[in-house]
Amino acid sequence: MPILSQHIRRLDQNRLEVLPSYKQGMTGPAVIYVDAVLEKFLEAGAVDQAANAAALPGLAGSVMAMPDVHTGYGFPIGGVAPFDAERGVISPGGVGYDINCGVRLLASSLEAAGLAGSLEKLAAALHARVPAGVGAGGGLRLDKRAGEAPLIKGAAWAVEQGLGRPEDLERSESGGAMGGADPHALSRRALERGRDQLGTLGSGNHFLEVQEVTDIYDGAAAGAFGLFKGQLTVMLHTGSRGLGHQVCTDFLEVMRAAARRYNIALPDAELAAAPFRSTEGQEYFGAMQAAANYAWANRQALTGLVRETFCETLGMGEKALGLDLVYDVAHNIAKLEDHLVAGKTTKVLVHRKGATRAFGPGHPELPAAYAAAGQPVIIPGDMGRASYVLAGTAKAMTETFGSACHGAGRVLSRHEAVRRARGRNITRELLEAGVRVAASGRDTLAEEMPEAYKDVDAVVGVVERAGLARRVARLRPLVVIKG
């Protein structure tokens, strides 16, 4: 789309600013992190959605869109929207349907080159053991004895079940659980949908990857994170499954009614919102936190399953194998955080939808081992190219409320990707590129083929040049398991 106009200006090589004059009702600007290359992929709809978010009450500064931005439901995917905790709103559209969809990275003690002969066997074992696919259950079925524990304890619940190590919690964002979860705010339907989906991958862009560290850019940070060149790593990307989706569905109607009750002018009905401190706002926040905790429990359960599968397949003990958690980062979440707004420390509710934290060195929420390096920022690319580990910076704390991108970002709709893949053998193409892939869904590989996504190198380049995070390591996929 032709971007620059009297209402949209380029601030520098990496940022566009959508001025408040762009749309009636905006109380602050929207800053979009794209360079000249990525600007070509910027959708008019995503710009409009960022501007619409800037028209909601209580905006603290500006809305931001990361370089992986694309059109979503209500808010753009890749959007960061901070609202004053006392005067602002909370919006399910600013979190998304897949609450706490997130990524975690495991670092083995092994060199990838030494396992080349075992990759086929590993791919088959992981595909057989990890439940995946649309609506797939088959995970840990929650009985009455489990009760609300996974919704309250998050990853700690899975560790208690023998599916992890205590140190995993230290290297999970928020310790793998948010403290304000309210399971009673979830509908019976939401609870039922989550009954047997703990320890399942899901479908779409969710994945499990076995990878090789091909490049180290920051030796000190890589050392702190436990990464080395040639290393075998495992990356998991999944969220709260049907439970989180149902929470969003349930509360969208509640929030539409609340917006009318509190006289909130919505520039788009998909931006349904309520004052954060209202009864409706607090009920959604409690339900969202419960769904977020379920997602952390899910990723932790999968971690236990992956470690077990590696040990059995390779005939190794867990100590020799390693597979230590580097970090678990959440996206699709709203969090109460302290940030500087107009020079004053302010309690802010930061919505990150398709964006991740990128907290800088010394932040009190970081593990002690990462204090000097900054928070690990895990950026998946696509299943045929690369992923990155970055480290958050002090500049991100002042410019983006400690936020960065969460992936490469789609450029093709799923329908268009399937259309372009007709007549092609994506499995064979990937194998020729050195990637073994297994998928449960018929169209999954077509929908998720590499050209459906932006070039992650370009996306990471903008993040780094803008000073939001710096590159630490590059990872290439060897085995990909999809739903």
C-alpha cells in the first residue's frame, strides 16, 4: 500500500508514525516498526487496526506494531497497546483467541552433527508421541483431583506431576504462572474444551522443532543462555488450546455489552473493551490469567514429554542429554507492569498480541544468570528457514514498554498459501533443504510453507537496528512436527 501521507510519516529507517490526525478519536500516535523492505508488506488493514487501538480510552503513550505486523481480529497481530491501569481499558481483541500462545527453547548438551543418523528416528518418535492437530486431545486428562490446580499453578503444576524440573520455572516468564487467575470466571464449555488438551501441540502455526545453532553473534549472552555453535536445540510453540479460545469467545460478547454500558466509543466492534477496573474488566483479566496458566502448564507438560522421547529414542539419560530450558516467552497476553510514562513510573496494562517481552539487562523479573545479558527473546521464523534468539535491551524498556516481535509474520493468508501450493510436494521440497517434516493436518504444510511468511532475517534486522533487542544466536530447523 502507498503509506506516506500527511497523516503517516517516516521517523527513521525503521519506524513509521501514524499521527493522531489519521483517524478521529485517536488520543496518541501509532508507531510501526518497518523499514523500506517490510513496508511493502504492510497492509492498510493493519495500519487501521493500530490506529483504532490508539482511540481506546486511557492510552499510555502510543500503540506500537512490530515488524511482523499483519491484520488480526480487532488489534493487529504484532501489536503492543499500553493502557493506564486506573483510567484505561482491557480488550480481548488486544490479547487474541489463543491466550498465551508462546515459545520455549530447550538447549541440549549434544552437537547436531553427531545425531544426523538419528534424525529420522527422532522425527518419527516425536510425531508418534506428541498429540497434534485441529481439536486434538489425547493429552493429560484432567480429573476431579486435579481440579483448578493447572489454572492456578501453571507450569508448576506440570513440574509437580514429574513433567519438569524446578529450575524450569525460574526460566519461564512470570515463573510460569500469573498470580491473579480466577478459574471460576471460566465457562463450563471452556473447562470442557481444556479437559484433555494439556500436553498437546494444536494446529496452524504451532510446532515442535529440532534445530541446530548455526551462528553465535554475542558470545557472552550465548554463554549465559547455555548456547553454543553446532548445538542441538528444541523449540516449542503452542498455547492454551481450546480453553483459551473459548475464554476469548465468551468474553467478547460480555465486553461489547460493557462498552455500551460504559459509553466507550468503539471504532471497530472487534475492539470490544471495558474499563480495566470494572467488574467485567476484572472478570476477563482473571479468566485470561487462568487460560495463560493453562498454556504454561501445557508447554511444561510437552517439555516433559519431549525430554522423555529423546531419552528413549537416543538411549540416553536426561542428565547427559541436557535439554535445559533456556526461556519460555509469552505472547497474546495482557500484563500489569511498571513503566515510565511521560517521565513518571506508572502502572500500565500492556496488551501484547503477537508480540513478546524484551526486558533489558538488570530487570528484577529476569533470572540472576541473565541479569547482565537481558531477557532471551525467542523469534521463530518458518519451517524452512531460520529462527533467532535475541536479548532484550534498555532501549526497549523506554521505547516499546519492553517489547519486540514474536515471529516472522504472515504475508499470505492460509487460503492463498494452499492455492499457491497446489501441484507441489512441500514435504519433498523441505527435505531437499535438509528439513524433515511431519504434519497431522492435510493442508497444514501448504498453509505454513516458508513463502507464506516474511523473511525472518529482515524482521530481526529491523528489531536490532531499532535497538529493541540484539542478536545472540541463529537456529536452523532439522525436524519439524506440525498439527
